[in-house]
Amino acid sequence: MVLCYRCGKSTRNQKYCSRTCANTVNGNLYPSRTRMPRFCKKCKVEVPGRRTVCDSCSRKVVDWHTVTLGSLRDRALQQYAAQIRNQARLAYQRSGRPTECAVCGYSRHVEICHIRAISQFEPTASVAEVNKLENLVALCPNHHWEFDNDLLASEYIASYVATPGIEPRSSV
């Protein structure tokens, strides 16, 4: 009986008690390959992971301060409002504001609501301007529906945000 080189257990094998011990030792002593750095196809800057282009060369990275509602509407047709709402959710998440309804405190599922509706902005307004934190509030689905249908006092929502310059939707 011989002792395993890795764990010290007695074994009938000459060096190791199991394949796991053998692979652990041999993998560290004789690695099969080393990770090669990757570089951007266009500008030759090193990129992380398995990506092929950097952020500055990628067409998928968008600066929402330069994209206007009109240009987004022209490009995306029906989906432009969905893209704006998606960016609003991301901006709200990054802000660290509470994810609970501003009216009732419900926190299981909240929707991010625009205090001033997207349709009230000029086509020259940027998406970042529409999705400013002062224009966003978290509401549960019921209160969001009430707010959209002018059944919830918009003054209450405006007092929750308490930001000058944002006029809430007009209530009937």
C-alpha cells in the first residue's frame, strides 16, 4: 500500500487514490492551455470575456442622451414606447430608489410609471430627458391603472416625487 501524493490516503495505485486526485495535481502542474487575451476587431483594445468588439465600437451600446423621441419613433415604429419604458425601468433600478408602490407600499410587483406621459414630450426631447428620475415613480399595477385613467390624484404622486418643474398629468 502506497500513500496518495495529494490527499495522503492509502492506495493500491502507485501515486494517486482516484482520478480526482490525479487530475487536481496534474492539472496544476501541467495545465493544458492558458487563456489568451482577446482584442477588439476594429480598434485592437483588449476586451473582457468572449466578446469580439469593445463598448465604443459596438453598435448595441446607445447613448440615450443623444437619441430623440422623434428619431426613435421613426426607427422603431410600434416598439418605440416599449424601448422608452425599458430604459425607464433600468434607470429606476440603478437609482436605488425604493421598489414599492408610492401609494400603498406594495412591494411584490411594481411598475415604473411616467408622471408626465411620454406623449406629452416634444419629438425633439431625448429619451434620457423623458426618463429622468424626477419623472418616474413606482406604483403597483392597480394604482398605475388608476393613475393612467385619472382616478388617482396626480397631486399625491407629484408630492411623492416632490420635484419642481414636473407637472403631473391633468386629472379630469
